[in-house]
Amino acid sequence: MKNSELKEYLDTFHADAEVSVIIANPKERKRYPLKDYHGVTDLGKPVFLLEVGKPENLEEEKDADIPGQMEIGDIPGVMP
């Protein structure tokens, strides 16, 4: 993804909207909770460092109640 593409995407949301991150391995049905995040500024390009926790099963009940949740296959280009 280019910086311009990220900016264009973010511009479709309100400036004060919360940003969410989902880190998952759909083939293994695992997700990784986000523990902390950092913006790295000394690499000459935008870099986000995401610290994740231990893998959790995607099938856990707490995933079923996420408002607006959709199937990963609903996202073009993500899953066949």
C-alpha cells in the first residue's frame, strides 16, 4: 500500500474516528489481540509496529457480537 492510498482510505472517515486493527490468520482460524502499537519515524517511509498477544481462536463466542461484523470472504481480494 502506498502512503497516498492510505491517506485516501482514511479520508473516507471522520477525522476523529477510532482506528481498529484486526490481526488474523484466517486459514488457521486464529486472531492475535493487539497489545500495543508504535509509529516508526526513522525508516524513511511510514511503518507501523504492532505488538500482538498469544493467538486466540476466531470461533470464540466473543467474536459473534461485534457490531457490523462480516465474513472475511466479503472483502474482495482477501480470501478466495
